[in-house]
Amino acid sequence: MKKIVESLFIFVLFIFGIMMPSEAVDTAQNQIINDMYIQNKVSDIGLKLLNANKIDVRMIFVYESKNSKINLEPGLTKRQIIAYEKSLQFAANDDEIAAFLAREICKTAESYSGVWKGMVASVQVKCAPKKFEIFFDKRAVDFMVNAGFNPLGLITYINKSYPQKRYDKFARTNLTSKRLANIYEYIYTKYPIYLKNNEYIQNEAYQNFLLTSAANRKKLYDKVKSGSKKAVDYE
């Protein structure tokens, strides 16, 4: 009996010794193929956004998974847009990938504008992060629409990926609910067709946005009814 058990143990070790390297190779190959697929997807969507919006400055798109080892040429590393795996894990479709990339493109394009090859513009962004956060959100909507993406993907992406702080008075960024309300107002005002023919109406992330933004959306509707031109104080 003891010899049988020993033989079985040796057999199991032998099988695992053969299989593990092969499985490891397969896993590595699958990871490479998966990374290549996402990299191509990110590059295609990113370039589509650049071309459709006539953004005539160079920037590249890099997907970085947890297993990536990026080794770019030094001259290309300053204006690259890195799509980290932890960021793209919230993107369920091309609209939401475009939402992430469009905002990053806005920030990168700003680094090209103005004097000193964009250095002053970059400092301005760092000095007024709340103002530019809303500005980039709205410009991202324009970029997405121009490239044929549904801007409601920006709402669902942000709703899934950005937590809600308690206060934003002393913070460097806005409350996520305030950002979402401003994006919704911008779409409501400039691109109402996307709300009229709402492809996201059954999307769970969008449904959650409607649930949690009821008070802010009421403020918007009251503003529209009154004809006021004042900015809404969203919460």
C-alpha cells in the first residue's frame, strides 16, 4: 500500500512538473495578447479623438497593465497619455474608454498651449484645479461628440470610478456629484439629443446617477423654467 501511495505521489509530481511550465507559458502569452488588444483599442480610440477634433499636436497613448514594463524613448515620455489598468477597469465600453482618454487629451493639449511651450498653461492648471476640472469635463464632452462617441459615457464612467468626498471647500478637486451635475447640464443644454434618445437609460451606472442626482437635476430644471442665466450652485 505504501509503495502504491509513493508511486501515485511521484506520478502527480511528474504531471505537475510537466504541466506547470506549459501553463505558465500559456498564461504569459494570454497576458501579452490581452495587453496588445487593449493597447490597440486605446490607441485607436485616442487617435480617433485627436483626429476628429483636429488636435494638431503630438501625444501618444500607452496602456499599462500590472505586468507592463514600459520602456519608451526619452523624447516620447513627456506628453504620453497612460491608461492604467486600474483606470480602465471601470470602462465597460468604447464610450467610457473615450471618456477617460478625452479628459486626458484635454489636459495634455493644454500643456501645448500658450507661451513657453505650454509651461505657463500647465502652471495655471495646477493653481486652479477645481476650475480646470470642470473645464476639462465639458471639453471632453465636445471631444467625444465630435468623434462619434456618446457623452453619457463620461457620466457613467465618472459615476463608477470617482468616490464622493464629504466636503470640497478646502479640497483641490470638486465633489464628484458637482462634476456630474455640470456635465449633465452641459449635455442637456448643448447636446439634448443624447438625452432624448437615451441609449444609457437602462444602464445601471446611469440609473444610479439619476437616483443620486435628483436634487441637483431639480436645480437645473428650476433654472431652465425661470430663464435664469446664473450658474447653478450644485452640491
